[in-house]
Amino acid sequence: MLQKAPLVALFSFLTASAAWSQCEFQTISCNQTKVSQLTSDDCMLSGGQFADLWRFDGVSGTPVTVTLSSTDFDTLLYLLSPDGVTPTDNTSDDNGGGGTNSKIAHVLTSTGTWTIAATTMTPSATGTYMLGLACAAVVCVPDAETLCLNNSRFKVQATFHTSQGQSGPAQAVGLTSDTGYFWFFDANNVEIVVKVLNGCGLGGHYWVFAGGLTNVNTVITVTDMQTGKFRTYTNSQGKAFAPIEDTGAFPTCP
């Protein structure tokens, strides 16, 4: 459960994460249901309600539905964006799930780690609850700066920064359904080759492989559009690009 550090304001009025960042967080993934309990050991809102905080990785544009139900207390639900602020559109709810249950339907406005606050309408209430997170499938859309690999499940983007101060997004060129490359300065000058493979039958992971023909600072971001989880790979300034052979990149099969 969460530690006792109190929250200094209701979530709907939070403008920064400093107050609640001291609380511990539990994790939930898209299309999961969690059964847990509110106790007097959990974080506390300024109104005296105990709260559990849950985190999940989300992709901008993904429609999500969060549900909270309990037979022990009148539920209250909040959804906070990655910057720790409660967005104004459909991100808090009391009885949207029917009766004393709560429900939030929201299209994520940014990519990153979102927070769900499961709490109560009345101070000091405790008991068992069920929290659900449903995420609609989002397909990667390729563009000049985006590769969509492995049946468009994975979005791959890259940025670069030179010692002379040049920087920006790498330009993407698809080769096959699993493989593509990026260039920085000239379309004829290939800098990075990337592929994402389905290794589910050989250990239960999706694999990320990449090779580079550069020594500039490079950051590659690979996002699983189905789960919202992402991995970043960085090449340091002035270092030859070391091969990436990440066979444990995404344990999110199938």
C-alpha cells in the first residue's frame, strides 16, 4: 500500500506534482483490472479522504476508460496527466459508473506516465475496491519523422545533437514491415538502421535491434502503441554508435 505522506490539496486543484510525489505508486497496464484496498496507511487528501495512486504508460491520442467500484464506500476517481496536473476534460468522476461507482472516459493528450487516483467521497472511508483500465488500440501512423514497425504496432523516432550545436528530429525512411532507417543531414547519408522483431516464440519478448553510422549524440525512442510502454536508447556525443541488441525490450506478447 501507499505510504502515509499526506496530499496538501485535492487532485482537481493540483498544479504541480511536488505535493503527491512523496507517495508511493502502484502500477496498472492497459486492459487490466486490479483489486486492492484503501486503508488508513494510504496517502490522504486535504479533505481527509484516503487515496491510492496508480501509474500507467499512455500514448497521446489513445482513448482510455477508467472504472472504480466498491461495495464498501462511495468512490471518487481522478486522472492526472504526465505533468502531474488534472486536465479539465473528463478527468474526474463520482457516479459515472452507476450508483456509487466511478468512470472516466478520456482521450490521452500526451505520451508518458499517467496517474490514476482511486479515492472516496467521504473522509476516512476504507475498504476493498476494483480498478479497471481499458485502452483502445492505437495504430502507429508513419510520417517524415516516424517509422511504424512490426505491423505498425511500434512507433520509432530519433533525435540528434552534434558538438557544433546542430540538432533536431531524424528523418525516417521505411524499408520493410519490420525495418527502417534514419538520416540527419542528407537523405543520401544513412545514420541509423532500426528493426523491431517478434521474438514472442523465443522468450516472450519483442526485440529491438539497431546499428549506427554516426558518432553524434542520438536518442532513439521505441513505443509499443498497444500498451503505451516505451524504451529509449542513447548514443553519447563523440562515441561510435554501439550496436543495440535488446532481446528483452518489450515483454508484452502477444
